[in-house]
Amino acid sequence: MAERRAGFLATLRAVLWSFVGVRKRHAYDEDARTLDPRAVIVAGLIAGLIFVLTIVAVVTWVVG
């Protein structure tokens, strides 16, 4: 029987929790079973890009 794959919001939530660095063991095990590695990489790149662009925008606003 095939495992049900996690959706986009679940993948994004796992990526955002990984940015913080805090995750319960049960949630980590659940993510390891259901997340698609390619989706995690894409979500991580998108979240990282948004984070960097937000920091650049805030610095530009403060300095400007």
C-alpha cells in the first residue's frame, strides 16, 4: 500500500519549521515518511528567496 504524499502546505510548513530549527520527533518522522524530497527542495528555495528579498527590502527602506 502506497503512503499518502504530503500536500504543498504541509511541505511549506515543514520547510518553515526547519528555518526555525525546532521540530518534535513525531512530526519529523511523519515528514520523513510523507514529504517528497523534490517538493522540499523547491519550497526551500522559494522560502529562502522570499526571506532574502524581504531582508533586502527592509534594509533598503531603513537606509534609504
